[in-house]
Amino acid sequence: MPKAAVLGSPIAHSKSPLLHAAAYRALGLPWTYERHQVEEHELVSFLAEHAGEFRGLSLTMPLKRAAFSLAEERDDAALATGAVNTLVFGDRLRGHNTDVVGFREGLRAAGVEPGVSTTVIGTGATAQSAAYAMVLDGVTELHLVGRRPAAVEEMRRWLAGFGVTGLAHNWNEPLPHTGVTIATVVAGATDDLVPPEAPGLLFDVIYAPWPTALASSWTEAGGRVLGGADLLVHQAAEQLLLMTRLHGDNRGAIVTAMYEALRNPRFGA
């Protein structure tokens, strides 16, 4: 029986097994999906020990950089961001960054037009995935909000390589008014940030606890909000398509099944 798994540390909280299993049932696929606690220094030995066992692996923190190094082939999103969150086994070990697709599909499902003005909060791997998603959607400048000026400057230099201008903003100032704001930092980090007047759409990658303080204040100010569950579903749908090699026409059924699983009382168990 074909199987896949999610690796990371910590991993007990991961909703990936719930999402993938729900999609397998909906599509009638005889696949299974597991979770395994794996530290960064254990990834090489895990892959050796389980050689030939999995069709694909989902990677969460702290494994995305290590997985990038181990992949024999990498998609454009992985190459641009230096991070791999999906490994697919075949003739060669292929690495993908499906977070980029997750951001693009989540925004597209919310009716956001390509090229909309955007703010990215954060400077880590997820922020790079969000920024690269917007680069692919045609933005020419990105507003950047980070706690460390040096990290923001590094993001600006990285964006310049794609012909995109990064506009730096101080962390303690009210957030700039843009059509989309993507918050990529850990839970609690944005609690004191102030939404702009007449805010656009907030895409906050946190899914627990939800809503975040920023999401609540954003809604109160009249803005729309997407949450971490939206990113989780859309990036997981892309992972499933890559691992099973199903046609993209199945994406709608996969996404529907995954959202239904999140509404199930087992979500969060």
C-alpha cells in the first residue's frame, strides 16, 4: 500500500495526516499517511532507514533547509527560497516548496487579483515563500515589516534579484495600507501591531490559537481575513498532487475534502 508521511519536530500537533487521509478517502486512493518526530540531525539517517518505504514526505520545521540540501532536483520555488517542504521519491529525489503554491491558491480562492499591492510581515523562510508567491503574481514592489532591520535589508537584496523593490517599514509603526498583508511570524508576535485604516485582506499563517489578536483587530477594522488553515490546505493539496502524480483537475476535490476535515470535530484532537 502506498504511503506518505510528515516529518518534523515537534510533530504531534500536525494536521497533515488528517488532511491527506481525508483527500485519500474522497479520491478512493488506498494510501496511508503517517507522522514521525525527526530532528534536523536525524533526517539523513531516517531517509536511509526508511529507503523505499514512502512515495513522498512533507517536511515542517526544522527540516526545510536540510531537505533542500538533500534533494537531487528542486523546483523553481525551492531554488528561489532555499527551502523544501516536500520530497517526492522516484528516479531522483525531488524537492518542492508547496508553500508558494499555497499562498497563491489561497489568495486566488479569495478573489485577489495578481499584482495587488502587498505587505509581508516577517523575514524567515515562510516570509520568503510568501514574497516569492507575490513575485510570481507580478508585484513590482513589496512592503516589508520585520523586527530586525538587518534581516529586512537582506530580504530587500534578495527581492532585488527578481527585479522587485523592497520597501522597509519600522515594526512599531502602523502597518502600511496595501491590498494584501501576509503575516508569517510566530503566534503572539503580531499582537501589538496596528492595522491600517480601511485595511485590505490579511493572510495570517497562524492556525492555532485562532483568531490571532491581529486577525481580530483586522476584522474589527473592517478588513477580510484568511488564516493558517487556508495556507495549510492549499499547500497540502499541492503536496498530494505531487506525491500521487494525479492530474491537477483533482485539486478542487482535494481542497474540498481537506476543508471538510478541518470542520470535523476531530480537528484539533
